Amino acid sequence: MEDNKVLKYIKNVLVSMPTDWLRLTTHRLDIYNEQLAKTQFLEQFEILVKENNSETSALSELPTAFDYIRLGHPLSSVLEWTIAKLNNLKPENVISFSSRTVPVLAVLRKNLLDHKNTQIVYTGTLPESFDAEVLKGVYNYKFDLKHVEKVEGISEFNGSTIFVSQEDEIGHADLNPNIDFFIKAHPQLGSILLVNGEQNDEYISEIQHVRRRETIAMTPANCFAALQKLTGESSFNNEQRDVEKNKASVLESIRKITGAKTKALVASSGLSMQYAIMMGLVHDALENHKGKGIRFIVPPNCYGGTNDQARRVAACIDNVEVVDLPVDGKHDMVQSIDTVLDKIAKEDAVPYIIAEIPTNPRVEVPDLDKLRDVLRKERKTATGEVAIDPVFILDQTFCPNVQFVSEDSILSSIRTISYVSGSKFPSGGKVTAGYCVVNSKAEALLGKIEKHLILCDNEATDLQMEILAEQLPSMNQRIADAYKNTREYVNFIKDTLPEAKINFVSEELAQQGFTPSVFSLDLPTKGNTDEERESYKRALNQKLIDLMISEIPSESKYCVSYGQLKGCYWTIPATSTQGTTKEADKDYIARVSLSPDMDLELHKKVFVDFVEQI
């Protein structure tokens, strides 16, 4: 297909594309097939290209691309497809990033694990956030840096050659055969990585996985701007935003909500925030506890991204290990922490605990007095010396209104870091940005966390900050309203189907401020064996979800999200958020999240219909 035909078609797509392509942060699982997510969208998009069909109705029917905004979305897929066509590459060989440094890190990570040499070649300068010393000393990456005046000056190399070019031009690349990975870093939009040569195809899925776990794809707004620039619709002109005012507003809102005396950090997503926390803590341990083992203590059934990311960090750094922390169902978080910390103390290692309160998906809150006591308990090493005290890293996405890091918090005597996924309540589902705060006891760690957030170029974009500035001031009221709906619905289900097992916070916990708007549902089952009972329950879960979506399509969605402005969201964690969790630790239960704005009476009516069918 000729370049001008490609660009003409894309120009038409930009005019008629569904508005959701710009504003949705979560996929609809009713049109999402995880096994085909990386190919299905473009296969059907190319059919429309051949038919020269850019009608809104046709584009709306395309299946969901990739997974959330992190791994990719319709506009990133279209941008990558367009750039691939302009450079005679396969679409999967072009990968967009919001970050300008992480694509380099993605190649370095694979080459570290494959014991392969890497040279990073550049003209002009490297992105300002690129810190070679830290990448070698903390991340354990190995590479040589080489400056050249022109692309032609790049010679053959025994290993991978990454060429980094900082330029405004988006589309065409000079794919010198001596370049394996061509990275175009745009000062405002992010970066585009082009994988050059069949010998490098094996890198593609690994690079995409880095994008999924440690950063995000180029945002929808920036992909849209890049496509406009490519089609000649506009020279790139950053919309006029009062960046400083928005940032000040966001930081002030976070201060009020969390009660933190320290400054907040805001990242492009919850997982990119978590990655900065993890790498910042590794950095601190390498400097202040030289030679000691580093242990990330993680619930095995927690959100799959957390679990996977922790193990990915451990795979790259020799003295980092992941330790399982059973927290849900029959396991007590406090007892598990006590046991694990005793073991790590004996090893004289550095303990970093990552936990969710309330837990996901069982929505459990530990006894906080006992949690405080077990975290601040002095422990001894095998030689009788005082062990290193733990850092408690708290994912409080379910209840971001609870002040865990204020001066008078129950955890004020423990080094505590709290972080929240911004795609949930902070933005009401409008952006993926996440934030982190620490208490005074952990303030010394904040500088290292910020350093790695900047190094990975994972700070929130200006538009993300603008949306957070709009949404954060109303967050606590939305949490209260959504909780009210959830409590009413939970009580209704208990009355209508008393045999169902519901996991939700008690009234007593709600009085203490734990007011989530998510609950999990174990429907009654039957059968002669455990396998039969499990199979029946899973089928019943699915039947309930399907009925809700078909009867209330304007509000009920099959989606993993939470804290949205409108509607009701249904999922089965084992098939969505626990995607990379070990099978034995998965929860095949229904998880339901309600919003402050929904037709609760209609949802009650459909549930009654469901009960009558069983």
C-alpha cells in the first residue's frame, strides 16, 4: 500500500473514530480475547483498510486491542500499524511507549538474561533521564555507549545495537542493517521502538511485556497527536495547559486525602509507580545494606501485575528474591507476616512487604493493631544482632481515602509507603496515572523512589495531571456514594440468596473508614465431588455476569475496573487480574464493583430474575 494511500485512510479514521478510543482506560471483556489481543484488532482493522471503510460504526465493532492503556489500545495499535507500513515492517515490529527510556531498558533486560552484548549508539544527546551509572549499578544491565555523528557511522557489532534518536519526526526511520533496535524519542509524545531484522523477532513479546508491567504504551491523546502529525493535519502543538497549576492542585488534593506531610509522586500508571518504588528500595538497600539479601514479600494471589513485576525484578538482580505471603481466606495476614519476618531476620536480609488493604479479591482487612505490633517488633538475626526493620508497601487502591501515612496513623511508627492506581477512584477511570506517598518514618526513601520514576521517564503526563486535578477533589464523596450503593446491594443479595457467600467489609470496619465499593461473591453450588462443585459454581458465576450485561448493557460491563464514575463492573479475578498468578492461588469467584451513579433498583431486579432461574 502506497504511503499516501495509508495516510489518507488514517486521516479519515482520525475524523470518524469512536470517542471511546480517546477516553477509555479499560477494556471491555465482552469483546476481548486475551489470547488474540495482540493480533485480532489489527487483523480486522486491515479488512477495513482494504475496503477503504472508515465509518464510525465499523471502527466501533473492532475487538479490544491489547490490554488497558498499559500494554496498548486502539490508537497505539493504529499508530504502530501506520509507522510499520511507512517503513515496510510488520506491525508487531513497531512498539510505542509513553516513556523515552524504558524501550532501551526493555532490550537491556532481555540481553541481560540472555548474556548478550549491547551497545547503545546515539546522535546528539541521550534522553535527559537516562542514567548509565544507575542502570549498570542497580538494574544490573550491561552495555557500551557510543556517540556517532550520523547513522551511517554505525558499524557491525557482536551483539545488539540500539540506536536512539531524539527528534520531532515521527514516521520514517533510516533502518541501517547494523541497527537492531531503532528508538525515536519524541520530546513531548514518548517514543517509538522499531525492531529491525528477523533475527530480533524473538524480542517483540519480551519488549511488549516490559511495556505491560513497568510502564505504559504511548497515551491515547499522544498517539492521536502523533497520527495527526503523520497525516499532516497539524504541526504538533501541545495544548495550552496550566501544568504548574494542575500539578499543585493534584499534590494538594493528595495531601488532604492521605494526610501525608511528605510530598507525593505521580506516575503514568499504578504499576509504573510500583516499579519506581521497587527499584528505589533496591537502590537504597544496595547503598545502605551492602551485601545483604533483598526480599520482596508478596501475596501469591494478589493482583497479577504486582506478582509478576516483583518476580521480574528478582530475575535480574542476584540478591533479590520474592517470598510468598499468604493473606486471604484461611490465611491471616498478620500471622503470615510474623512468620515471614522471623525467617528473613534469621537470614539478616532486607524485608520489603507489598500488601493490599483491603485484600483483593476477598476484601479483607487485617487487625490493624496486631499488624502494627508485628511490623514494629524487634527481631534478631541468627548471630543475635538486631535485624533490619521492614518497609511496608501498601497498595490501597480499594480504599484510597484511609489515612495510612498521616502523623497519627496506626502505622506511623513503621516505615510505610502507600500507592494507589489512578485509573480507579482518583480519576474515575479517565486516566491510568497512579500516585505514591510515604509517612515521615519512610521519608528518607522518597528521593530514591523519585530518582527511579524519573530515570524510567514514567512520571504522569501533563494531560494525566489535568484530569487528576479535575477528579481528585471529588474522590472521597464518590467513594462514600459508591459504598452506600454497594452496602445496599450486598444486603439485598444476602436477603434474596442467603446461601451465597459474600466477602465484604463489616459495618464496624466501615465505621473505621474502610468503605470499598467492591465485593466478591461465592454463589451456592452443588455436586458430589469438589471438581463438580467447583465447575458448577464457575458456570453459575458466568451465567450471572452474562445476564447482568445482557439485561443492563448501558451500565453493567464485563471489566476488571473499579471506582468508575458510572455503572457496575463484573469480573472473575482468576481470568483477569490474576492472569499471571499460579493456578493454585487463583480465585474463581465473581468480583463486583459499583459506582456512585447507577440504577441500583434495576440491578436488584435482574438479580431476582437470576435467582428464580437457579
